[in-house]
Amino acid sequence: MQFTGTWVITSLMLFASFGLLLWDVDKYQFIFTTTGFLKNNHEVKLPEASRIWQISGLILFILSVAYTLIDRIITQGHLVLFFVIFIAILITVITTLFMEFKYKKANTRN
């Protein structure tokens, strides 16, 4: 393919990885301290995993795998398949956001 920009792309990816590591440095700084993990564990506040988002993530994973497998099998209708999967993804995300909003709203009243 005669592409000579690989070093640029890999350098930018490395820079982005370091940026993401620095973004969450407070969550893994216990690795580099001498006091140990158990003493610093109370300082790390991670959000709890919501069952709604776990199910949504599973649905999105299944949709992406299905799209990849079906796209390799069919010979025509790639654009139609793309839009069907895209609409399914939008419906999944919008439904999940709505359910999360409804759940939080119901819990704030109590």
C-alpha cells in the first residue's frame, strides 16, 4: 500500500494511551505507594455497575458481532444492513438512557 505514516499514527496512539493513563492516575496510584492497596482502598471511589448498562452493553456487543458476521456472508444489501444495525444501536442506547433516567428519578423521590 506504500503507506509511510505508520510512525505518526503509532506515536499519536502512544500519546493518547499515556493521556488516558494520566487521566485516571488517582485510581491506580496505590500501585506506586509504599502504604499498600488496603490502606488506600477507601480513597478510590468507582461508580457502581448498573444492571441496565450491563444488559445494554451485552446487546450492543451482540449487535456488533452479528453485523460483522452477517456482513461477511451477504453479497448485496450492505447499506440496508448497516442502517438496520445502526437503528438497533440507537434504539438500544436511547432506551437505556431513558430507563436510567426513569430509575434515577424514581430513586430521588424516595
